Amino acid sequence: MATRELEAVDRHICRLLAADGRMSFTDLGKQTGLSTSAVHQRVKRLEQRGVIRGYGIDLDFREIGLSVTAFISIRPIDPSQPDDSPDRVADIPEIEACHSVAGDESYILKVRVGEPSDLEDLLARIRAKANVSTRTTMVLSTPFENRAVDF
């Protein structure tokens, strides 16, 4: 078996946990036909292998004052500069994710802020800190996000 392949039972466990990260080992056992202790051992092994990297919560960002979501594509102003943009912006708390991408830009940042004026301020900070040009897309609505993928 290749190192990236998972047994069918492990894939099933991962799908169940992706849908409900708080599912108990007992409930996982009922869904997979395994004993609670066998499920616990498999989950621990998946965690140790790095297949399961963590567990999270699904926040309603509007309810906590972060109603504006945007994607900011960045590319260096000077292409000969070191490719260290992620390091330069890593401490900016409004940046939720940074993805290296193929295409005209080098990275796409997913950000969350309270107001459009906050986004304007954030763009200025990103440009200054990382010495990059930006292209911004504001999200109007999110029909779905963070879905568990079938594998």
C-alpha cells in the first residue's frame, strides 16, 4: 500500500469526522462496525500519521463582527525579490488562509474584516509589508464552504 492510501475503514472514519469532528468514538464504532477501542486506536494512528491534523469549529463570522470576506491575489512588485510573501504577512491576523497558486499571481489570501474600510486598510498593510501588488475579490455570499470531500 502506498503511503498516501487509506484503508476503506480509515477513509470512512475520516469522512465521518469531517462531517462531525465531535462524533464520539462510540458513535464512530456504530457507524463503522468497529469496537470503541478499535476506533480510538485508528483515530490516534490517523492523527500520528498526520492524516487528521486537527479539529475545528464552524463560526458564523457575521455574528462576531467579521462580515466582509475577500480573496486577495498578490504578486511581488519586483519578481527578482525572494519568495517570502507568506512569511511577511503571517502575523497579520485578518488573513485566514494563504495559498500558493499557479497563474499571474503568486499567492491568494483569504481574509475576513468587519467593514469595507477595514479591507482598504488591510490592503495597504499587506502591500507595504510584503512589497506586492494586489487584486481583490470581495465575497457577496457563501452558498457552501468547508464541505467534506468524498475520497
